[in-house]
Amino acid sequence: MPVKLKPSGLALSIALILLAPAAVLSDPTPTVTPTPTTTTLPEARVAVCHQSLDEGERRTRTLRVAASAVSAHLAHGDTLGVCP
């Protein structure tokens, strides 16, 4: 009948210290943490007919402005759409 030996606490500790690095180094799967990304789409542009005074003479020209800026342009006299 074979004799079963109980490992002592010291022997078990030494075995774990010696075997643990091998187990860690032999893991072929790297740990990768994904980086979250955000995609920002460009803001929509809107055509406005910009009114300006140049040396006392009213001039117009078509501008393409961000949708968020339309209300400010309309507030000072510009109109929606391309200039005639």
C-alpha cells in the first residue's frame, strides 16, 4: 500500500512560489482594455443671406453657417436661403 505524504505548510508555500510565475508567464492571452471612442458628426450648415453695410451701402452675400448660429443671424436682419 502506498504511503500518502501530507505536504507541510512550508513545502506548499515554496511550491506555490515556484509554480505561480510559470502559470502567469505561460498565459498566451493578453489582457486588453478597450478604449471608448466618441464620434462627433459635423454640425449641419444652413444658407443665410447676410446683410451688411459697407461704407454706407447695403451689401448681401450668401453664408453657410452652423445650424446653431442661424437664430443670431436672423436676429440682426439676415434671411434664410441664398441671396438673390
